Amino acid sequence: MSLIVDIERNLPGFRLTVSLKTGSGTLGLLGPSGSGKSMTLRCIAGLERPTAGRISLAGQVLFDAAKGINLPPQRRRIGFLFQHYALFPNLTVSGNIAMGLRGIGRKEQAGIIGEMVALVKLEGLENRYPRQLSGGQQQRAALARALAPRPQVLLLDEPFSALDNHLRGEMEQEVAVLLGNFHGAAVFVSHNTEEVYRLCPDLLVLENGKVTAVGPREGIFSNPPTLAIARMMGCQNLSRIRNKNDGRVEALDWGCCLRLPAATVIAGASHIGIYGNHIRPAGNGDGENILEGRVVNIIEAPHYVTISVKPAKTVDGGCLKIIWPKEMWGKPGPQKQQSLKLQLPPEKIFLIRDLRY
């Protein structure tokens, strides 16, 4: 079973162009707000009509602009968990689940509703209305409705965005179990990179309506291919570069030269990057990729500290953001204006392109 999407859709300010193919498992669809993520899901579900292209599922054509094929949502065998759940306020939990089961007998319908209620742990709440449910319970009811028709594809659009942090963590674990037991394909939309990393083995990244990266999550996170994706993945340490033609690059915003493994060199690279948790204190035996600076700001969290370090050899350059566990420091911890000597491990540095130019 495979979902194949190759569509275009005219949107205000840009044209959405998406090509993707996914089988069993969960594909994460990442991108900034307004990049076309939700519109892609709506086109797959049949809630929006693409301008051009084709969508097929398990060999069946769902949409083909050239041939005039556009199956309605109820014939696509696709479940959709909306961002704000879209439960019918005048229907109970059972009534909402039944909306996805029209066209089958009452006895069979009742059996499926009972199965779904048990699956999402809403036993005893079948006759409650959405206003009588907590946020997590509403999400469970919406998920049960999406799963009730036995879909071949499950689409999840920012499913945790309306939940507080505690409930978000609980529901993420429950959804992870459901996705692990789901035998079809799933597409999970979010702009939360940590959430997507935990739930989705493969990623597709959208920027301004275009696919700019696709592949296993580990590769995209560890070596973001573009400047925008590096920022999206949470990398705060980015510098313009100048090639030195001796296996090194000059990091213009950090005032230092850095040696890179040959495998990391890419044509047309404009910037260099490193995640804050990969920068470490320089030891006596570290002879290359050393940077000295002073602490200009410290932000403490319960278990880690983010330290802003101004490189010593720059005037206009920015600060490096270092993320270290608190136990690395002991007491009293880092102090403002303290001098630090840092090492940027060559194997943790990546080169990236800026696709704006």
C-alpha cells in the first residue's frame, strides 16, 4: 500500500508544489507557518482541489486533474485528525464517531463505536458532548472518529497544538502507540521539530510551497541541507564562510578558521553550522577548531544552561549559543564576562547552502 502525491495548488503569494510517496509508517511534514503543510493534507483528503497533478492510494486514483478525476472525501479511505478536532458540538462522543460510519447497519456501527471508544480509552464517556470533555478527551474522540472507517491513510494536522505541556506529553505517547499499531500510512504535520523527531522516522520539509528536503530524520537533523532548514531544526549557531582551499573554512561571524572532514564539503556552501549541545570545553590536547570568547549572557533551565559566548576575534559577529547540562559546571556555575576556551568538533560541523541566493 502506498500513497503517491504529485500536485500543484495556487495559493496567495506562491504556488504549492508537492511530490511525496509513503507506504506503511509515519511521514513527518515539517515547515514554517504558511508553507503549505495543512493545504497538502487537505488536498490529499479531498477537502481542497489541487490546481494540477495526481494523487493515488494503493493503486486507486483519488485525483487526476488531466483526466477530471476527483473522488469525494468519503470515498478516499482517509482519516483526518484536524488541528482543533472539528467535533460536532451537537453530537455525543458516539454520535461523532458514527459520522464516519454512515452507510453501514446499526448493529455493526455500534460494534465499531464500542471498539473505538475502548481503543482511545473513553469508556463511560460515550454519551457526553464535546463541551463536557477535556482537551485530551476531545482529541481522543476526534482520533476515534478518524480511525472508525478503517482508513488506509491517517492524516494528523498539528494534533497537539491546543494542549498544555503536560497533556501534550501524555497524548504524544498515546498517539505514538496508535501510530505504531496502525497498518496504513500516516502523515503527521507539525512545526515542532522535537515532536516530529520522536514520532516520524522519515521527514519531508516544505519551504514557501516547495519541497526542500526529504529522507530519514537523522540525516536531515544532523546535516540540514539549507539555511532555512537549519534554523527550523533549532540550530542557533550559523556563520557565513570563506573557503581557505586547504581543508578549512573561515567562519566570518566567529573570527576563526575551522577544519572539516572531507565528507562534509558541499559545493555552493554559504554557511557553517553547529548545534549548541555539540560545542564542548577545549581540553589541553585539543589543537584545532579552538575558539576563545567571553560569556555575555546565561539562561538557566531546570536541567541545562544556555550560554551566549562572544568570540574574542569578532567585532560585529554574533554570539555562539552553547547548551550544557548544569552538572558540567558544578557550583557556582558560569559567570558573565568569564573567558571560555571552546572546541568545535570537526565531525559535528555541517556546511549548508542559502537557497535565497
